[in-house]
Amino acid sequence: MARSNRNRVLIPEAKSGLDQFKIEVARELGIENYDQIDKGNLTSRQNGYVGGTMVKKMVEAYENGLAGK
């Protein structure tokens, strides 16, 4: 059974911004040239850490917006 890819951008105009955000987070985590390297050469932990950190920062930004900061 083929696995469906559920990792799609809901708002296509946001794709470039999310890609740039991913590169910035990877740099902060010490992974240089994240946009140019083969993600298959990174460990699952490294790839997951980038995505997890992105989610953490997005939730934090949303919470700050709700708090009026």
C-alpha cells in the first residue's frame, strides 16, 4: 500500500517563506547548507529536530500574538 504524503503546504504562497524559515532554523542548529544537502544523508534525529524546532517557534509566535506581545 502506497503511503500518502500529508506534508503539503495549505497556502501555496507560504511555501517560499516556510522554506526560508527551515533554512534559518537549520543554521541556528548548526546544520549549514541545509537547502543544498541531501536530507537522506542526515539522521532522522537531525531532520526531526529541524522540523520540531520550527513548530516550537511557530507555536511560540502564535502564543505571543494571542498575548498581545
